[in-house]
Amino acid sequence: MAEPGAKVVPLKSRRCPMCRSPAADRYRPFCSRRCADLDLGSWLNEDYRIASSEEPDAGPDEDEPGPE
């Protein structure tokens, strides 16, 4: 709990990352279910990617036994 007389800084109002409208508490950080669903669709379609310096796997090696 905050001490009496302590300085309290209010949180900044956030904007929806999809359409920049004010965010709704129910769908935080989005403004609506539509924007939340659009963002989920982007993740599922692999539109968002994280850069990596690793080489992609070439697949299982022939020398190593695979799952049976």
C-alpha cells in the first residue's frame, strides 16, 4: 500500500496497437474484440517474426535415429 502523502503517478492511457483508438479495459491492450482477433490472426498466419542469427534446421539427419 502507498504511504499517506506519497506521490502517486497515474498510468498513461494506452492506445490500441492495431487502430490507435483508446484501449478498452475489457480487451486490453486493444480497443475491441475485432482488433484483438485481427492481431491473433496475424500471429497465427506468422505475419510477426522475431529476427534470429541461427540457421534454420535442415531436418533430421540420416545418421541419427528418428522417432519410431
